Amino acid sequence: MNETLCLEAYDELYMIDLRQLLYFQADDHYSKVYYANGTHFNVPFGLSKVQDFIDRKPDISIFFIRLGRKYIVNVRRIFRISTTKDLLYLSDDHGNNIPLHISKPVLRALIDDYHNRLLTDEQ
């Protein structure tokens, strides 16, 4: 399975290794890319456009979820969801916890989605 996302803009090509991706973060008309090894950089696409590119790869799009207007997160890196603190915790390659501030309703929907997946898997 090819887990490289190729984004072409103007005379540039951005090749994003989705296996290393922690999350994308919206930044005006750009998106910030954060890798699990600590590398981060900007791409000249808004988050909606990045989501469109990911959705074109159905075999890997199941591993990425849009959380509100600000983030697309690699669900394989989530290890804790705290609705009391409005935080989602991701784990990087160095054993660090990366907290993202996410609204309570979005986190609650994410938890409910996990519960529904677990129920479906049990049947």
C-alpha cells in the first residue's frame, strides 16, 4: 500500500509520508504538516484541499480523521482523549505526548465513533 500523499502546486511537488504523519493543522490558506519524528513544514494548501487529496486514497483515508476546522489527525497515533481538559493526545516517535486542544463536542463525537466501531467489530 502506497502511503505517500503527493501534492502538486505551481512548480513544486510535496511528498508527504502518511506513515510518519501525526497531524495536519490549518494555518490560513496553508496547512502545517507535523511528523512523528519532530519534522514539520508548511504546504500551500488549505485543510479542505488536503482532505480532498487524502479522500482520493480510500485504502489509507480510514486512518485520518478531520477534527473540527483546525486538524486532520492520524488515528493510529491517538492514545488518549480527555473531554474534561478538551485535549487529544498523540504519541510521537520519541515517547512524547503531543496535546492538541480540540473542542469538547468534537472530542465527544470522536469517542462515540470509537464506541460504534467497537460495537460493530464485536458483531
